[in-house]
Amino acid sequence: MPRIPAAQRRSDFIKAAVEVIATHGIDGATTRRIAEQAKANLAMLHYCYDSKEDLFADVYEYVAGQYREVVLANDPHGDLVETARGLLRAIMVFYLDSPSFAAAALELVTWARRQHGNRGIAVYDQALDTLRGVLRNAASDQQAEPETVDQIAYVIATLADGFALNWYTYGDRAVAEEQMEVTVSVLDSWLAARLGTTPAAT
């Protein structure tokens, strides 16, 4: 049987940890369960990571990185309104298609805020910074104040988080898909009021 490189094993353990956290929560995310989810033995996990804290540090980076990838990969390179709508929709689609990620991210951020305040804030800050960066690029040719761009990033994050929590709570995909449209229409109305644009037809 070919030997699996340590870097690949660490990636496997990170993804396994996300699944276990989504199912069992932080307290139930034991190293044994994570190893079993990764289809590896416990000794290999301890070879890759000195402690569960070290593993969780990489899980935080993974969560922030996934969010960043979704935002950057779905930048429509349009105007500010088009970009804001596209980003909100892309984030919600990602949550819809990755329920374990959504559940684990919610669990990780709230747990980290309780246990390691700055770490929980840092993960959220990274996500907001990525949103702001893309929105600022879209606003470069428009008369949009930096404060307005920051507000749009906040509104997108708040709407996406609310959608994720509702999806995690009820798990009804058909309803969630309808709620995506409602959520985008809320953003449209806010943008119209703030920027003087016309809400997009749904």
C-alpha cells in the first residue's frame, strides 16, 4: 500500500475534523473520532499534530481559506451592485452545498469566541476583509465612499450568516432555495436605498 505523504494526511485530518465538529460539536470532536473519519489510525494523527489545539488551528485556517476561495472565485468583476449580489448568492450556494462546513464554521467561531476570544474574531475579520477587498475593486470606478463599501460587506456577511443558521436549523433544501431569493431581494432593497439604484428583478 503506497505511503500517504504527511501533508496529505494533515489535509485529510482537517477535513475530517470539519465533519466531526459539524456532527458532534467541539466537545465531541475527539481525536479518535477525527482519526476514524479520516480513515487513519490515531497514532498517525498524533504524528501529524502534537495536540488537538494544533489541529484546530489548521481547521481555523481552512475555514477562513475556504471562505476566501468562494469569494474570490465568484467575483463577477462587475459594478458594485452586481458584485454585491453575486457574492451574497455565491456564499449562500456554498453553504447550501456544504452543510457540514456551515455547521462546523458556526460551531468553531462561537466556540472560539468563548474560549479564545481573539481567534474567533480573527476568523471573522479575515472573511470580512476578503469581502471588502473585492467590493473595493468593484467600487473603484464609482462614487462609493469607503464607509459604504464597509457597510455592504457587513450586510452581505449578516445576511449570509442568517441564511446559514436557518439552513443548519431546518435542513430543508427546497425552502432554503426559496429563502435565497428572499435574502438577495433584501440586499437589493438595501442597496437601492443606500445607493439610489433600482432593485434587480427576481
